[in-house]
Amino acid sequence: MSDSPAPLADPHLVHDPVTGDGPKDVVILGSTGSIGTQAIDLVLRNPDRFRVTGLSANGGRVGLLAEQAYRLRVRTVAVAREDVVPALRDALSAQYGAGEPLPEILAGPDAATQLAASDCHTVLNGITGSIGLAPTLAALEAGRTLALANKESLIVGGPLVKAFAKPGQIIPVDSEHAALFQALAAGTRADVRKLVVTASGGPFRGRTKADLANVTVEDALAHPTWAMGPVITINSATLVNKGLEVIEAHLLYDIPFERIEVVVHPQSYVHSMVEFTDGSTIAQATPPDMRGPIAIGLGWPERVPDAAPAFDWSTASTWEFFPLDTDAFPSVGLARHVGELAATAPAVFNAANEECVDAFLRGTLPFNGIMETVTRVVDEHGTPGTGTQLTVPDVLEAETWARARARELTAQTGHTAQTATAEARA
């Protein structure tokens, strides 16, 4: 492993902390979402450590965005939707006192990208979806430390991100990758035998593939541990989220796919583990709470006291681990496959899955049909292009094709299912 390239995220290769007595300047992308709002809560509780200079959001919650801007006294606010600028300006004016200067407003599809390159120490990318790739690249190119919660940046643009990022420039914010990041600090890369990514198992842990044939949307949305948006919750039910995390772990830490394992841990206390060559395994464990990983992303190499709850070790508890059922949940194996193909294959996998999840949520695709359709789209795509020469237009073109093809296939499946239902009733 000594000849391997330096990993993108390495606890031994992080940027120096901010010098001086002032707090660290931070830009938060996706400030009105789950990651963004929790990050702001952390910042407001630690004003001596962090100062937010800019916020970005899509523009669907301008009232909340204006309130955040006022409480944090940011310099700049960015929105992707230009049509909400008048409403945003009114909302800001209602927050700020008469004669008090309002923040600068950036608007349009490139607003978050422009903000990501602004003068600051750390950019927290909490945007959802592959639209987060351009801001990720902008922050890296500008030399900012990147606290990365936007997993699509790595999934769809892995070679691009690797080309832009300096060793240690990315600090992962996903709970699993933040756990690996911390556990890896216990040894050198040459000492690492295996990365172990934990999965809650979702709402269907223990069910067979046949059991999953007729599960409902309501069943799939009933996650036993985490409260998340519908797409992420369905990804947890299919374990697509674990497949994406395996690809991320490979890209972040430069560990071969065959040495990245997924195990089911229903309690979600252990967020991931690192097995070392001497047989030792280091596990990172906290009660399920995203404020801990966010604090690692913003504060590293320093820890933020009381960022998240700790365990009460005086209370008895049971921690269980089970092997992954690859027949019922083929998504992890397919993710390994597209990760090894590289180039635009991961982008195709991710885009096709999003379309299939949407079809499932609309009731036009059965649960098992999600991965069956994604597999077909990936197989039809093949391996055009080369990963080392990947460009943003390559990614966008592949995503557009994958979404269109997935919609075609889900429409056919939905029509077939409706016909079968009608014949059964007749």
C-alpha cells in the first residue's frame, strides 16, 4: 500500500487549523435542509469556534433562509431559483432593522458554486443530489477545506473530485465515513486490512427477496432508526445507500473494493469500523445523531465539546451484527460493480436509482423492481469513456440518458402491472 496515492480524506493529512484567536469562517451550502439546519445549530452553540459567512439554498424556504442569515449575520446569501429573489429580499428586510445593510444576494443555478469559492476556511456541502458536484469542485479548486455531506459529488464525479482534491482536503460528514475517518487515526494506511461499513438493515431486515415482492410504500418509509427524506429512506430500505457508501469509502480512502465490507447493525450505534493487520478492530460509536459527524467536518482536527449526545454506559444495552443478505439486497454488489467500472457508470447507477425510487413512490414500480430496473440500465450503459478523462458534461450526459431509459423501463413495468391487475379482476 505504500505506493498507493494519498487518500482524499486522511486523518493524518488534514489542513492546519485556523491560526489566530478568531473563529473559523464557514460557508454552508444547503442551509435549509437537514444537514444545514443541524450545522447552524452547532455554530450558534459555538460562536467562539465558527462564524458563517455565506449560506446557500434552493429557494423553497425563503423565510427560513432569511432568518438564518439574520441570526448568523452572513455576508452573502445564494439561491438557485432566481424567481424567489424578490421574496427573499422582502424576507430579509423583515428580519433586519431599518437602515441595516442586507446581505449580498447571489441567484441562479451557479450561485452555490460561486459561493463555494468565496473567501472562507471551510465549505460544508449539504446540498442533495448531483447538482452538488460543481460547488464541490469549486471549493476544492479554491483551496477550501471541504466538509462533504453531498455524497453524489463523489459518486457521479469521483475521478474529477480526485483530480481536484489535495490529500486531506476533504473531511467526510456522512456518519459512516466520519466514523472511518476517526477510526483510521488509530494507525497508518499500511496497517489497514479492511473497512467495515455498518448498515441498520432498514425496515426490511431479515426478509427474503420473496417477502419483499409486495411491500408497500408505507412499509418502505417506516425506517426503524433515522428520520430522513423519502428518497434517502427508500435507499435505506433497498440498501442502495450502503452501496453508494462503499463507492465513497473506496474513493475517499483508496482502499480496494474487495477490502470494504458491509455488515448489518440494527441499533446503529457503531457507525463503521476499521480492521487492522494485527487483528485489532477500531469502532466509532455514538447514539444516532448527525451533529457529531457535522462537528468533525467543521472542527477537525479539533473536537467540539458536547456536539452530540454520548452513551450512558451505566445502562445495559445489546449491540448486534449480522451478515448482509446479498440475495434480498443486491444493491451493494451492483454498486461494487459500477464502482469498479468507474467512468460514468456510478452516475448512471445513481440517476437510474433516483428515477426508479420516484416510480416506486408513485406506485408504478414494485419494490423489487427498483434494483431490477437499475441493473438493466447499468448493463445497457456498458463502460463508455475513461474514468481518468471524465468531464462534467460526460457526467451530465450519462445522467440524462440513464434517467430517460429508467423512465422508459418503469413506464413499461407500470403498464404491464396494470394490465395484469385488470386481467386478474376480470
